[in-house]
Amino acid sequence: MAHIWLLPLIFLVCILLAVFNHKKHPKYRQFPCPPGFPIIGNLHQIGELPHQTLWKLSKKYGPVMHLMLGRVPTVVVSSSDTARQVLRVHDLHCCTRPSLSGPRELSYNYLDIAFSPYDDYWKEVRKLCVQELFSTKQVHSIQPIKDEEVKKMIDSIAESASQKNPVNLNNKCLELTVSVVCRTAFGVSFEGTVLNSDRFNKIVREALEMLGSFSAADFIPYVGWIIDVLTGLQGRRERSKRDLNAFFEQMFDLHKEGKKEGNEDFVDLLLRLEKEEAVLGNDKLTRNHIKAILLDVLLAGIDTSAITMTWAMTELARNPRVMKKVQSEIRTQMGNRSMISFEDMDQLEYLKMVIKETWRLHPTTPLLLPREAMSEFDINGYTIPVKTRLHVNVWAIGRDPDTWKDPEVFLPERFMDNNIDAKGQHFELLPFGGGRRICPAIYMGTTMVEFGLANLLYHFDWKLPEGVEVKDIDVEEAPGLTVNKKNELLLVPEMRRSCAVFNHKNRRNYQRTPPSPPGCPIIGNLHQLGELPHQSLWKLSKKYGPVMLLKLGRVPTVIVSSSETAKQALKIHDLHCCSRPGFAGARELSYNYLDIAFSPYDDYWKEVRKLAVQELFSSKQVHSIQPMKDEEVKKLIDSISESAAQKTPINLNKTLLALTVSVVCRTAFSVNFEGTVLNSERFNNIVREALEMLGSFSASDFIPYVGRIIDLLTGLQGRRERSMRDLDAFYEQMFDLHKQKKEEGSEDFVDLLLRLEKEEAVLGNDKLTRNHIKAILMDVLLAGMDTSAITMTWAMAELAKNPRVMKKVQSEIRSQIKNKERISFDDTDKLEYLKMVIKETWRLHPTTPLLIPREAMSEFEINGYTIPVKTRLHVNVWAIGRDPDTWKDPEVFLPERFTDNNIDAKGQHFELLPFGGGRRMCPAVYMGTTMVEFGLANLLYHFDWKLPEGMKVDDIDMEEAPGLTVNKKNELILVPTKFLDP
């Protein structure tokens, strides 16, 4: 009874604690949470393979599960929907990293990319790595190194095959990725250095283990670090850091001794930036920053691709049906070639499915690197407080029966007929993560895995060692940050086709090369091109045939000049030659090939083209902008009516260009043409100069070393730079006008691109920047304005030269339209003869007479002639339109030739290719066609057209102006007479 006074005190303390806890933890909806112990919480439930343990717990507690790992509140999400909420919906709320002992030690206090907090430093160093190491362009540039290293691997395995020795594929795949990464990132060859040793492998493995190991200090405050010291973990971390540090220093030394002259690799770049005292974020770049950045390149680049290849080969060995099917695909596509090329990968659809299925079951990082909540948000109605750690269990998502049927079965066919990929937008498959913290090396990693596996499966058949059966192959996982196969994968290779390998060197002796006109030293056939190359090449083709080889300086170039050879280039072998060569003018004006027309064939090009088609060139978009066309055409008709009233001649070149400029600016940019800088001679000069720079002859494109000097001496380089500056200033002015004048509530194409830039959207493997936007707009601006105006000008010139056709087409239009005041968009569907007139104009006057050149990505044949890799390929559409084997009386303007046939300009009829064909076909076919039809229909409906006084039909010339697009050289002057006055 003496201590009874303590009872109210205890009661008061309990009330105060309850109030305190209530304030500290608001009334959040309670997470499902497995019961834990004091101090350690749920740590005892994590196990050696946390992703597997958490998957089992999620079956009971659901896809959003809360755990207390020591004193650290942790949320684990285990479904595609909850992953989408974390990585997309609430990405910005939780895109930083928590503090972890292993990464802090090894990354020099979070100076790398993977473990750095979300701040300006992280943004800038990530951008640097993407641009200089992981971009599509860089991946393509290092392909020769991959080719060499894969060939070494094949030769090494071939030796084992000859002796029927098993191969340790864990080691082989790791050696390959080590060699490629060290050569591409560090400029140091793997062979004959400290890298080629067990010591190096141990350094890498130990570092990865330290990054992923359980550290008591990360979960239990105050005493955790003592536990790490007592268990020896702290000592191991310090040794691992010393080993890595020594390795980096040795790497710098080897790099300085062994790098190729003239090539600045990634290490060169970082060392130069250090010397220049460059600032990333708010940090001045130091040697520690460089080592931390290289840590990510070294560990992630080497480890993840090798792991995926090992798991893929494991699953294929366990599933002979799949092995047989994927090998059949590869070997059918490759034929009997001795080596697989990088470009061949696009054709291997089933191989891509095999890799996706491997990523689904065996993601290299089964628990994505943890995130930390920077602000409060909700997932599935559960509140995630600030400082909560978040784990996305990618391994569990890959086994979710609500997402995948028979999830434990290795079945690549599940990816057939769907568009699921690994780029972070499909949350069922996240091997590279998603959101802002997605791995920046997706393209490099994917291509490495595809290329490595394709070669392993093409050159060898794989059998199990004697006495081992399929059921004996285990899929046990080794613990760590990345999860490899625990036990070695031993398979016995059998060489499939050694004869082709040994005979490869002799094969070229038997290749047929196309006929070729004689050339001169150094310049080759350049002197034979003339001012209008399409005409000169047409004349040469009459002598040398429809497949002709020229040496333009040092560049082998094939010209095809018939519909049949065009079909072979653009359809049959489209995939072999759908990339673009490098050109000085295009490189300068497109911000290093960031546009659509001149970009190489890669994932960036595919995605930016798809974006342009969907948002600007689709049928739906063309129909939606018709009211703007109606307005601009009405202005045109009103303007011509004034000239008609005064019987004043009209310059149709300028009038039609003004129309297309107005339509393009309003539809693409939401900027009205009138009363702006666009409506000026200055603007016309900018457009014309840019087009001339894109199509001009540049010595540096054909003659190495001295070509650039020639361009400087001739003033061409200076003109290009001025043109680039003028265009750049124009784009900025366009953005300003657009912001001032665009219609409220409507998002146009520029809005869309600027929004994507703000959201740090990724196209291909490139983060969208202002330069990307300007390059894309260059295509819209120059091609959209120029080509339609050129076609209408040539059509009016031919009609003026052919009064019979003029009369016939006007009769059709006026009889169909009757006495309507306006022509509607739908009316043009009825105008069959007008469509024939336009086709005939395209036949004789294609706007791009030589299609933009292609470049052979792999060897193929046209008419039995071999086209080697890196050969440039031109399709002479102008010559095809004048081919007497295809067209009767080809020089006569005769629209009736299109009566009763189905020839159109959509790229499937190779007699008529005004928009090109194949994958590189112009995406604006429908928009361009409807613009020409609608413009011409109005000109011919509202007015009769006569020649100026004293001029005869014979006086109308058809001379062409040189350039990438070919307009009428001299102005077309005609006198309009109003036909219909409502």
C-alpha cells in the first residue's frame, strides 16, 4: 500500500505515451505486417535469399506488406499494379536512396549513380553516362569490339568442342562481358593484364557481396556497427574498398599505356573533366567521383549481362524443345554465314522472347535497389510515411499467377502477340527497374545479351556432360545484390559448321560486284555526278544497268534505277540496309542525328517515328486539322482573287510555299503564319539554305582527312554553321510564338514534346532534351513545308504545258463540286482524275529524286551482286519514273496511264516511290497527299489559268533546281481568272 501512489503515475505515463504515439503515427490505414520481435523486428524472417522469403510472405500478407527491419520501416511491393504505383504514379515521391553502409563505403560516400541520392549531382552524372557510354550511338560504335571479343569466345569454345571437353558457361559469359566492358569503357584490353586473373574475379565478386550484404548498422542504431565489427563485415568492406581502389589506379595506368591513339574513351573524358575542374551538380569532379562512377560501370556492366546469359543457357538446357526452336530460328535467318552481325538481332523474335522469359524468372536484381520515401503518399490506400524504405520484388512479380499463367514454367511463347518489353513501361517485367532510377544501360545490356546468346546458339549444339540428365540441372540461386546461378553450368559444345568459318576468308573471291564506270584516283566517280546527280546517274545507268557501283571518293555506293531492284532494296532486303550513313550537313543540322530522317536505325528512331506518326501524321490527326487547312486555303483563294481582279500574274512557287508554311506552322506549332517572323523573306531564306545544306556536296563525306579542309576553304563549313545558328534561333522564336499564340486547352505537337522533356521521358535509350525536340521539328518544318509546295508547283507547270489535261481535270472537279462555294475535304475522294494527275506529277517530278541514302548493315545481294556492309545505297526514283521497261512513252505527261490500275504512292508499288518505301518510308504520306489534293483542287476549281501575255506553252521550261529536294528552277508565273463568284 505504501507504493499505491505509483499507480496513477504509471497510468499517466501510459496516457502520455499513447498521446505521443498518436501524434507520431497519424491514423493511417494499418499495413498487413508479419509479427516481429523487439529490436530486430522482422529481420529474422529475411533469410539468405530475401526475395524468395518476401515472396512467400506476400502470399499471406498481400502485394503491399510492411516490415520492421530492425528500426527501419520497410514496405515491400510484389505485384505489377503496386510496382506501377511506386515506379510511375509516385515515382517522384520515392526516387531517392536510403543510406546503406556497404554502398557508402564502396561508392566514396554515394558519389556513384546507383546509390546516389536524388539530386542535381545524380541527374548530371547520369546524363553524362547516358550520353557518353550508354547512348544508342555509342553502343553502335563499339560493335567492332564486341565482334572481336565474341569471336575470341567462339574460338575458345571451339577448342573445347574439338576435344569434347565441358565448358563452364558461368566463367565464359563473365569473361566475355569483362572483356567488352573493359575495352569499351576503359580502353584497356582484357588479355594479358591483371584483369585476366582469378584475383580480378574475386575483387568483383567480393565488391558485389559487400554491396548486397546484410549490415547490422543499417538496421539497428547505436549497436549495429559493433555487430559489424565483431562479425568481421566492417573489415571485409574496408579490404574490398582498398582492393577496388588499387584496381582503379592500376586501370588508369593500363589505360594510359594501352589506349588507342586519337580515341577518347569514357575514362579519358572523366580524367579530362577532372583536370578542367568540371562541376557536376554542386560537386567539383575529383578522382573519388571518377572511381565511384566507374564502380557502377564495372560491377553492373560486367555482372548483369553474364548472369542473364548463364540463366538463359541453363533454362535452354532444361528445356530441349525451346533450345531446338531458338536455334532453328537463328540458323534459318543466318543461313550459312560464318559470323552473326549486330543487325541480324532484329530478325530474331523468338530469341528475344527467350531472353524476356529469362528476365521474368531470373531477374539479375530480384529486389530492385531500395528507394526511400521523400514525401508521404499512398499505395492501395496504405500511407507510406517519409523515410520509409521501399523494395520492389521483381522476382515475385515474375511469379505472380494473377499476371502470368503457369508462372513456374519456362515458356517464351507467352510473349508472342503482345508488346511487353523490359524498358520500364510494362510493370510485369522489370529487369532494369523503372521510373527515374531505371538502369541507364538498358540498350547496352540488352544488345550484349542478344549478341552473346545468338552466337553461342548459332555456332554450337549443347549437350549435358556424360551421366547428367535434364532433371539434374539445378536452378539454385547464389545470395547477393545480383543473383547468379549458385552452381556452375557445365555443358559440352559441338561445333556446328567449322567449314564455313575456315572458308570465310576465301568467300569474297567469288562475290560478284556490280558494273562500275571507270573513276579517277582519290575522287573516284565524284566528277561524274554533276549539279543534278539523279540525271547524271540515270544517264550512266543506261550504259551500266539498273544496279551500278560507284566509288564516291572513298565511299562505295550502289545506285539502283529500276522498280525491280528498288523492290529488292526496299522490301526484300529492307532490314539489311535501313540505317543511314553519316553526312556532315545532316549531322550539323539534326544535332548529331537526333531527327527521324537521318537518324540511324535503332530504338530511338523507332520510338520517335512512332511518336510523330501517332501525334502528327495519323489519319485522325489529319482530319482534326482540316478546319485550319480550310481557313488557310480560303486566305489563298482570296489573295489570288485580288490578283485575278487586276489581271496580275501570280508567282505560284511562292504562293504555294506560303500556303504549306501556314498550314504546317498552325497544325504542328499552333502558330499563325501571318504577322510573324515566319512571313518574311528571311524565313524563306532560312528554309531554302537549310535544305541546300542538307543536300549539298560535302568533301568531308567522301574524302577522309582532307575533305574537311576542302569544306573549310570552300566556305561550306561556315555556311553550315550559320544555317545551324539561324535554325536554332528560329526554333527558339517558334517556341516563344507558340507559347504566346497557341490555342488554350489544346496540346499540339510542340506542347507534347516540351511536356515529355519536362518529364525526362526516354526515347530509345536517350533522355529527351531540347536538342532532340529541335531535331524532330527540323523534319516537320523542312519536309512538311517544302515537298507539298514543290509537288503542287510541278503539277501546275505540267497542266500549263498540257492544256488538254488542264481542261479535263478542271471539268472533273467542277462537275463533281457543282456550284458549291467551297470544296470540302471529303470532296477530294471523288476526284479520280485529279489523283491521276498528282501520281503522274510524282512520276516525272518526285520531290526527292534520289531517296535519302541508306547504308548496308549486313551483307546481301541485289540481282546476284553482293552489297557489302557499310556500302551506301541510293534509289534513283527519278530514273525509275522514266524507265521505258516500266512506263510507255515515259517522257509524256499522261495521267490516263493510271486508269484501271491500282498503283499508288504508299511504298508497295516500286514503279512509283515519291515517299520512298520500307522501314524508312516518309511517315507523312497521308498528310502530304491530302495537302496536295486539297490545294490543287481549290486552285483548279476557283480559277482558270493562262500564260502571261506574249508567252507560249513551249516557253514553259522544266529545268530543275539542285538540292536534296528538287523544285522548279525558274518561277512559274501564271495569270488567274476567277471562275466561280458565289
